[in-house]
Amino acid sequence: MSIVVFDPDSTDDVDWRDRMRHPAAGDPEAGMWLSDTEPSFIDVRKLCQERLTRLRDWMKKDGFGGVLLFDPYNQRYATGTRNMFGYFLRNSTRYFFVPVDGPIILFDYPQSYHTSDTEMVDEIRPSKIVWSSVSGADEETSSPFALEVADVLKSYGQGSMKLGMDRCSHIQAVMLEQAGVDVRDVAGDILTKVRAVKTPEEVKCLVASMAGAEAAVSAVREAIKPGISENELFAVMYGEVIRQGGEFIETRLLNSGQRTNPWFQETSGRKIRPGELVALDTDTIGCFGYYSDFSRTFRCGPGKPTKDQKTLYRMAWDQVQHNMDILKPGMTFREVAEAAWKIPEKYMARRYTSVMHGVGMHGETPFIAHMVDYNTYGRTGVIEPGMCLSVESYIGEEGGKEGVKLEDEVLITETGIELLSRFPYEEEFLDGHV
């Protein structure tokens, strides 16, 4: 790939887009959009362009000249590109400058520029801060970094020096301010004001991601047998996620027997015995980087569920069904919390963290807390059409032998909800009442 460098002093009578665009961008056969195993029914150009428009509309409304994105999730939302995702989650050396109007500039890891050769990226430059934090050189690299960012902001910020950043070190922010930049933390703003409401193409991605995750959960269900370990089952799930075109699983939540209570224990090498519960949460990054988040609880045969297992399962099912049924656009987050299913006192201590939460490229806003937790975790906001939510339940008693985790994912429509997760419940726990 030839790196396109913009010369601001050029007198050529052409638009900056023509001078900065990659040479292959106008060629529909040039492979400008990666397909891999992603479904062809998703219009990737439309997906990326609509997300960028939402981001820039928000920037204009709030007077930003640009944003500087370090978080790989936000980078992907704005540009559709990814590179060494897990690596850059911890090592902030790849960053994008997205102006309110003008060229998107990527400052990338050396020798990997070709991975982002799409028409959403207009220019690629070498990162100024590669390995700086690892090498203890932040003070050495922060000034050149800040001066370059300030320069592009002056050029394309439409007169505004207000820059949104989703991640940076303290010294980087200080040096940017010394260079005349008005630095603002926008990690929360990008999530709450831009990403919460999904475009139709994003919904297609969520559906495709869900289909892959459902296949992975089905493979786990079929593999459950006495003597298999939690780790082996997790490997089955992870392998099927990859086979279905997914990318990775954010958590390791697949437990059995007494390790289902309390929830949030990581998968282990424990061997599963007959009659025990097996609970899992998908937490899967799938098609085009979109999240799939639903939970199911199974039972290792032979035999039938015990009365206690049925009780736990039925309450978890009731909680999810009730909380889905109350959802409609226009409700405030507090109204949802107030109308939510009332957890019996004996199970309150081990309630799930939220009533429900947003889903997009990962677990996102809104976060709707239980009323008992609202003063601590509650937020203001309104349920809107286009939001995608995962409706949660965990039922387990302190000192109890087991617990049940159930969860479904829904899309908020103009009139109510559409169920995105279609994996069936276990009828043997509900005596056929599903």
C-alpha cells in the first residue's frame, strides 16, 4: 500500500478528499471492504458511513473540532477498521483523528498500515507513541504527539480547538493543553449520545452475531455429559464462535454445580457430574464486531431436574419474561426499574448487577439498575427505538447449592420490543410452560 500524505500547502485546485483518498478507493473491485465470513446482506459502506454521520452530527452539536480515538471499539465504530484488537485494548499506540468535517487520519503501528486500507481512512501516518508507555518514554513522546494533533485540529477543526478524547495519559492531556487544545473526556459521551441507538445496518449485524452465538451455545448443550470439564465446554463454545465468523469472547462465564453460585466465577477445570446445572453467558464479539449477549442454564443428565432446580429456573424465567414485557419506548430508566420484577428477599443478596443493559459493540449504555441500587448505580435517560438491551436474571440463594442464569436480548421498536435471541428454554425445568 502507498501511504497518502496530504500537503496542506498544495495549490492544486482539487478537493482534499481527492488528494488524500487511497488510490483504490474508487474501485469497487479493489477489496476496499473486508468480507471474511461476514454475511453479504449487510451493506458495509452504509454501516460505516451512517455511524460516522452520527458521530459527526454529535460533534457539530457540541462544538467539537474533532475527536482522537484510542479505544479499539470506538475506532471501529467511527471507521470500520480493526488491527490487533486485544493488543490495542491495553497498549494505546494506534489512534484516529476524526475531524468534524475533513480527512480521517490514522496514526498506526509501523508495518501494519495495510490492515486499514479502506475508503473510510484518508491518510495514514506513523504513530508518535509506539511503545512509549511500555518503554517509560511518555514524557519524551508526548510533546511531538501533542504538536501533531494540535496541527491537524487547527487545519480541520472548523475553527474549534475543542478535542474529544476517549483515552489518554495525564501527560498527553497536559501537553495537548499546552499546545492550545481544549481537551475533553468523551468516552461516556460517545457511548451515550452516539452509539446507544442503532442504525438498521447495525441491527443486521446484531442479528448475525446472535445467530453465531446461538450455534455456539447449541454446541455446548450437545457436548454436556458427565466427566467433561468446564474448560472443555468453554473450548467448544469458543471454537464454534470462531467457526461462525465471530472474533472473541469477552468473559469466561461457564460454570457447573456449586460453581454456579455465586455468579461471576471464571470457567475452571472442574469435571461435571450427573444432575448438575451448567450455566453460561455468551458475551461474544461476533459479526463486524457486534456483541451477542444472552445466557442459558442447562442440566447434565441422566435423570430429571430436582424441585429446587425447577424453582430457581422458573423464577429466573419469570424475571426475564416480566422485564421484557414491561419495555416500551418512552419509558425512563427509573420507570423501568420501578416496574421490574420483584426479587424475593432470600435471593436479593445475589441479584444480578442490573435489570438490563445496552448492547452494541459490547455491553453498553443504558445501564438500568435495580431500585434498591438506584441511588448508587442509577442513571437518567429514556428508552428509545433502536436501542438494543440484554434483559438479565440470576437467581441463587446465599449458601445455596446452585444458581440459574438466564438472559435475553431485545431490540426496542416504535411500539415495544423484538426478541433477537431465539435460543429455546429448557422445557423440563418449566414443565412444558414456555
